Amino acid sequence: MPSTPKSPAPGASTRPALRRAGLGAVLAAAAVLAAAGPASAHVTVRPESYAEGATDGVLSFRVPDEEDTASTTEVRVFLPTDHPVLGVLVHPQDGWTAKVTTTELKTPVKTDDGTITEAASEITWTGGKIGVGQYEDFDVAFGQLPDDTGRLTFKTLQTYSDGKTVRWIEEAAAGADEPQNPAPVLELTPAAGDGASGAPYHPREEHGRHGTGRPRR
């Protein structure tokens, strides 16, 4: 009479399958993260929003290096002049030299200290290096944000040591997906009341800053 095969120990036959399933899930998750990594590694501005007309705050431009073999050697941020940011001050950055370019405003801005006829239109950082797999935060203080628009777009050019320049200048249309090379965008929300401002500005250092036309609060 043929012998009856022994039943496997509880869970013995399922362990290899579970291990294979677990490994598959890990690999799938890793693939998702790898696919999402490059897409999310673009130049951004922090915080993501401020109140309209906010005063004495700081904008931080985060610049990641997303090349495999080249370092970032130059960053150029263009500030809007149709809705100007007043009183721009650049924080000293170790290894980097900042140049602030100003331009005459088509529509002067009236402040408590008088009428402002020019404002910063471009900030260029050179001389430093952002290595592969690293990022740098470039802090820019402001005296006052505009109160006549809902958002500010800061088009940015990122140049690498191999000569490549990535143009972070694309703006997403309403309801559309994020473009491949989006420009940093700061949302401006309605002020809570008269005199409302964004986060208070606490400069780390005043030495070496550059500024133009900072309005009085």
C-alpha cells in the first residue's frame, strides 16, 4: 500500500513565496522612488507661500545637483519686475559670490520712505560648487512683497561644471501637470488684516549684504 506523503510543517511551503512577494514589493517601491527622484529634484523656493504685501521676510532658493558627474557652479535667479520684490538683501554664502542686478521699474512703487523707481531683477551666485547628490540653500531677505498679484515666479538658470545649463523657467497652466523644468513659484495669499506680514526676518549676518530700496514698515 503506497505511503501517504507527510504534510509540510505549518507555513513551511508559504515562506519562500512570502519572501519572493516581499522582495518584489521592495523592488517595486525602489523603482517608484527612483522614478520619482529626478522629477522632484528641481529648484524650489521656500516657504511655498507668503501673505500679500508681507514685510521683512526671507525666501530660500533650494538648488539640488541632479547630474551624475558634474557639479553646479552658477545659479541665476530672475526676480519679477512687473510685481517687484523690494529691499532685496543677499545672505553671504560660503564659497559663493553674489551679484545683484537692479532695473528701473516701469511702474514706480510708493512707500513710506518715498517712491521706489528701481528694484532687483536678477541675482547671480558664482564661485562656489554644489557637488553631485548635494543641494544648497540660497537665502534672500526682502523688505516687502507686492500686494497686487497672487503669485511670483522666479525663473532660474542652473549651470554645471560641464557647461550644461538647465533652464527652470516653465510655468504650469491652470489644471495642467507640472512641466518638466518648472520655475520656482511663490504663492501670495490674502493678508489677514492691515499690517499683516509673513514670517519675521531674523538675519544671520548683516555683513556683506546687498540691497536696494527697502521700504519702511
